[in-house]
Amino acid sequence: MAVASFEELYLGFFSVAGLPPRVLVADSSGTTAFTLTLHDVQVTVMHTASTPDIAFVLVEYGAVPASNSRASWDMLMDANLQMLGRHTPIFGRNPLNGEVVLRLGCPLDGTTPVDLYQRLISMVSAARAWREHSSLGDQQAGHPPNTPGLHPGMFA
């Protein structure tokens, strides 16, 4: 069953994950967030006052290889175009360190704690594959990325 609030999603997620919840405190702008490290991948789930019906997931993919930086960024931007949809993932660049980050908006009225847990596990798997291969899988021109844990239908 979907949740009515970010706090409910947060508490349910930690219950599903078998982890003790942490105290959530809103900052001065009304943003609440929690950060986890899953299989060496940093994941942040946040909620902002300006988008009260959506929880945002940020997954740190890591650095783009210097040897083919342009090609890697082109591939990521191409993936953004191929993964069009209301709540599909978007690749971007962390302004603090220049590394790749994946952002996903999860509508609270359509996301259960189990959904969030499964999405995080899939997204972490995709981030780990990126770190190992510096690619999104068997991507070819005009075809969506084919990386386990990252495909257009999973974010519908």
C-alpha cells in the first residue's frame, strides 16, 4: 500500500530493510533526508517542502573515466533522452565533486516502502556496474541501456 507521508515511507523503508530508523529533522528550507551506503554506493532519499508529494532518490554513480569523459557524458545524456517519462531517472553531475549522480522522483501516493527498497537495490546494482565497466551496458545507438537494474519500465 502506498504511503501518505515521507515519514511513513521512511519508517516503512527502514522496517523492510531491517535497520533501525534514524531521527529525521527538517532543515531551514523544509527538506528532510536520509543517506545510506549500500554495497559501497551512497544513496540519499529526500523530501522537500516545494514538492510535498514526491520523495527524491539520489544515487552516487562515481567518476567518469578521464580517458573517455566526453563519450561517457554523451552516453549518459543519451540515456536521459531514451528514458523519458514523468518519474523516470535522470543522470546528472554532482556540483560538489563532478561525479555522476542518478536522480529519481518517487510519488508518495504510488510508492510503498517495499517499492522503495527494491528500487534502491536495483539502482545500486546499476551504479556498481557503472563503476566496474564505465558504461550502462550494451547500449547501442537508438536502443535503451541494457544494464541489470536499470531499464525504462522499472520506473513507471
